[in-house]
Amino acid sequence: MAEVTGRHLIAVTGPRRGGRAPRLFVALALRLAGARPLQVGPGRDAGRGGMRGLIVTGGHDVEPVLYAEAPQVTGRYDKERDAFESFMIDEALARGLPILGICRGAQLLNVRLGGNLFQELRSRRRRTSNQRTVLPLKTLLVAEGTQLHRLLGCERLRINSLHNQGIDRLGPGLAVSGRDLDGIVQAIEAPGEDYCIGVQWHPEFLLYSRRQRRLFGGLVAAARRHGGG
């Protein structure tokens, strides 16, 4: 199709079943940014060899065995998806491709780089609500001097929240680029990489915001630099 000719291919991960809405909104965000989305997941990874970037979407909790801990809560796990997305993250890192992890995707990125997670956040919240909503009802405090700060162009941003787990210990090579009002990590990045960012919120549900769209635009721009066009 002429409209996608020359557009860089960005792999968008998801489970074998379900998770359709987030992937559709991510695909829209990529098309608006001038890229071509490729939906991949367990049993459907044809064409991923041509990917120039990776987005790992949200979903069920990351199984604690992946960061060598016993379950502390009753979680919803998807071992098949964990294995597939772990492989995709490792491949993207090895190839130096730009990566955006969203919610669960940010958590799994941290785990693949040697970090771990808080398995529940309810007991850690004092100033923010445990309400899970796609509406931007929480405040992100962006760390100055980070790639995220340069990308968003602000120190505070309203974000949504659909997660019940969060990042605890950072993986080596990662830095915190954003927290909420309780100090809970909301964004991470790898300062040594062109574009390797994880966010705990869901920017794909906030595409009316120019700053939220920059997360996808920044990844596509990095894919162009990596792909030479």
C-alpha cells in the first residue's frame, strides 16, 4: 500500500488472546507518527525480522520467577507471553533497536535488565489513589535532565494509572526519569541508549495530548536514525 511505503516497521507485542484495545491505540499512535505497526505475540511473529523498533504493551502481571522471587500476592500471569516478550526485548537490546515499554512492558524491561518489582502497590500509596482508570487523574513528576524531560518538555504531566505492580530495584544501566506524588517509579530509561524508555501509564489512551504522542514520535524518530532513513 502506498500509504505505508518506506515507513519503518515497529513491532507491537501482545498476548495470544485479548489485549486488543491497547494494541489498536498503539497502532494508531504509530501511524500518526509515520511508522507501520506489526502486531506480534505468541504464535504470530511473522515479519518481525524487519522490525526497526519495539513497543511492549500492558497486560497481566510479570511472573515473579523471572526476577527470582516467590509470589507474594495472587497474580494473573501469562507464562507464554512472558517468554515471548522476554525474547523480543533481548533481541531488540542486542540489535540496539529503540524500545518503549508500556506498564507491564516497562516492568518486564526492568526485569530483563536485572531489576525486580513491587508485587503490590496499595500499601505503598499515601498521597495518590489506588483507583485504576484510563483518565489522567495522577501527576507525573519528570526528572530534569533526562531523555523523558527533553522529550515531553515539562516537569509535571497528568497521567492515567492501570497498574497494581511497580518497579522496585532498577536494572543496571537504567535510571528513574519520573515518579508520582508517592515517589513510586513511573518512568525509566537507559541513558546510554538512543531510545529505551519504560512508562507505567498508558499513553496510547491519551493520544489527544501532544506530549503523550511524543513518546511514540520519539521512538519512530529513533527507528529512522537506526534504519538510516
